[in-house]
Amino acid sequence: MAVKYSGKSADSRIDPQQPAPKSPTAGSKILKSPTDVRPGLLKQQETDDDRRLDNTIRPHTFQEYIGQQALRESLDISLKAAQNRGEPLDHLLLYGPPGLGKTTLAMVMAREMNTDIQITAAPALERPRDIIGILMSLQPGSVLFIDEIHRLNKVTEEILYPALEDFTLDRTIGKGQSAKILRVPLPRFTLIGATTKAGAISSPLRDRFGMVCRLNFYTEVELMRIIHRSAGILKVNIEDLAARTIASRSRGTPRIANRLLRRVRDYCQVKHADQKMILQALAEEALDLFDIDPAGLDPTDRLLLKTMIHNFNGGPVGLDTLAAAIGEDPRTLEDVYEPYLLQSGLLHRTPRGRMVTPMALQHLKIDVGNVSLAVQQALPTFTD
Ligand code: ADE
């Protein structure tokens, strides 16, 4: 299977973790910010280091792919049915938080279809000629993977519509009154789009996907299996309890699990060179040193929850107000920090704003007397 990357370098992608920090709201109590940007270990965006190593540990087939079982099964059925009919697969939109394996899944599908894949990202498709060049280079049955597809500009999107629907490219020849539109036939191909923000995709584009599928966070057991598999490929010995410790601090995300595994391995290699295996105590020691707590929260997550409790009585507090109080970009808070805090039951989103949950108070060992009646009233609901 040929894999071709077009302009998908870390530089071509805007890193939502590194916004221009805003100044905190005047008059609010300011908790000390632990770091200006999220430390690399829990960064959800793919780094160059991840990309290099992911290519060695990425699963290549559905058989090797761990987790997302229902999705895998339904994709496998659609794929086999399309193959039986001798047709390419319907266009597919994959959405979900970063690091859950959208690119990996697209590569697995191309391999299962025995076809080549062209990988790009919306920020690399700025000019019409970027997308036209890619479309013209596709072979019958090829997979085109566009990451961050919600960031496509209008012109590129409009070039894509007839390409997706009728497998044609409308090219304008000449200028002014003598301009003519030439319909160029394209080979039948499959577009796999990936996004962390399904809601930000325009409806004409969304409507052109035959399948829209969500990737969910991984369970601890699935992450343990991924860690053991990656450790085998990296030739690292790890005991089961150590894999569990890393899994439990990986925010349900394979990319983070693999990154933590590599950093724990480095730690053991340097600090415990005599040990032939990563033991649970060593994994805990390393992760504590990296300031990743047992729930997988880093200093910024904890700052966010503590600011909500100490400055806003636990909420409800609006996204913009909260972002200003911790000097973060509201979109970064929403896209990067919140999904895991919501999923793990530490944060609650209400029509009146964000609220911490009793579980967050318990986790941070903060007395319930510090929070608003609204949060306290939620207590029975959350502990039921
Ligand atoms: N590495 C990263 N994601 C994986 C997955 N879902 N299965 C196996 N190995 C992985």
C-alpha cells in the first residue's frame, strides 16, 4: 500500500494549545499558572516525535487494531460489501477528540482495501491548485484522507462537492466573458475526513459523507492492551500493573498512552538501569515526577478546576470568563481540556455555564463548603 503525505507537517497545523494567552480577569483571585503551555506529555495534538514513532507502532490491520470495536465491525462490513460490489467505499467522516486513532483507522482501511492512501490536512489545502493537484493524482479506488476537515476554506470545499458527488472536477478555462467550465472526469475514490469538531463542518459538506462515525475514548483495559503491544514492538519489558498505571493516566487516549510509555521507559533506563522490567512503582514514580496525577490530570487541568472552585464557587461559570481567569484561549479550553474532564465526570456543562462535580472536589481533596449551592445541590445526583 502506498502512503503519500501532502503538506502534513506539524508546522502546517495551528497548534490550539499555544494561543496568545489572555490576561486574567481583573479582580479575580489569581491562582498561579503551572506552565504557559500544556506540557508535551499530555499535549493532544500529534507531535513530530509521535508521528515518527507512531509509524512503527501503528496497527496495520483491523485484526491488530485494539478498541473501537463496534465501529471497526461496522466499517469492516461496509468495506467488504463495497468490495463485493466492486465499488469504492462511501465517503466517510470520522470525528472525535484528538489522539484516538482517526488517521490510523484511515490507513488500516486503505490497507484492508488494498489501495493507496493520500494523507493531507485542511491547512495544507489553501489554494485551489492544492486540492486540484491531489484530486488529479488519485488512482481508481484510492483513499484521500483530509485531517481537520472542518478547517477547509469555502473555495476548496466547493471544488470538492462535484468531486465527491459525481467524481468530476469543474475547471474554468479562460477569463471573463469567454471563460468556459470544463468538466474533467476523476477516478472513483473514497474521501475519509477527520475532525475533532463535527459541528463545525458545513452541512453541504457533511451531507456528502455516506457514513459519519464517532471515535470514543478507550477503556483502561483497551489502553493496557495497546501499551503491551507497543512495549513488545519497542522491545520493552513491562509488568501488567505498570501498564495499568500508565493506562489509567492516559486520558482514554492511545497517543498519550504510547507517549507516556516511551517517557516512563526513558526514566527507567536512566534512573533504574539495573531493572530489566518497568515495574508499577517505577511507572508511578516517573508519572509523579512528570506531574501527571492518578486521574491523568496535569497541572493545567487542576488549575482549571481549582480556579472554578476558588474564584467561582465551583460554577456555573461561562467559558469565556473561565478562560480569561486562567489565561487560556476559550477554544483551547473547549476542544483540548474539556472533553476528558467532561467524560471523566469531573466537569459538568449546564445551560448556565460550567460546574465542577463532587467527584472533582473529592479528587482535589477540597471541602464541599467551598462551592456554590448549585454544585452542592448536584451532590445527590452525582453520588446516587
Ligand atoms: N496504537 C495506537 N492506537 C492503537 C490501537 N487502536 N490499537 C493498537 N495499537 C495502537
